[in-house]
Amino acid sequence: MKILFVFTNLRYNEDAFNYLVDKIKKLGRASCYIYFVPSKAIPRKLASWILYMGVLGEKLTEDLKETLRKELIMRGGETLDEICTRVKLEGGVVEECRSIRGELSNILEKLYKEITPDLVVIPREGEALFEEKEDIDVKFDYVEK
């Protein structure tokens, strides 16, 4: 079975990852394609804080936003490495593990055509990497053939 797992700094939660791991355990062996798509957007709570701190001045606020974007991309890369390592430990075969820059919808379309996965797991937007977790009933979407 081929599994495609895609997350961004605005789309990540442990439930989606745990679903992936559970699926790998049930199957015994699965080919996994894992991608991090960095977003230029900043999580809502951080953006609100920056807006609140806007009294710092426009230049300083823009510098702060850029610093946060770089940090989120770096942490996303670290999370990608952790996910791929854990998938291997759980018995999954990591066919590809990398960051891809671009528009999420275009990337998903391209990957779906290239990989033809049997299962696609994508965390829902609303929970971000490194943001306080909120109560959300369904935290990810998946499509299985």
C-alpha cells in the first residue's frame, strides 16, 4: 500500500500522524511518501500577537514576521525528520521524505498523479505546528481507495 502524508506549518497535528502510524502497524508494511510544504503564512495566534505588538514599528514588525517564518520552516524540517524516523521504526518504508515549496493544492495534485497513493492523509487547517492545541473533533482528512 502507498501512503501519502502531507503537512504544513498551518496543517499539523498528532492525531493525523498517529493515524498514519496505526495504519502502518495494521498493514505490516507500507510505502510512505512524507512531505512538508512550508507556508508563508504565520499561525493565527502568532499573527495576532504580532499585530498587537505593532506598536514596535512597521520595519521591526516585518523583521519579526520574517524571523518567525524562518523558524517555522526550520522546525517543520525537524518535524519532518522526526516523522520519517518514527515511520521507519514502526515498520514503514519511507520512499520519500522531503520539503517541497509551492502552493499546497498544486503540490497535492502533482504528488497524487505521480505517486497514485492508496491512502492520502492531510491534517486539517486550523491547528498549526507549535501553536497551542484547540479542541477540534476531526483533526485530519484522509482518502483511501
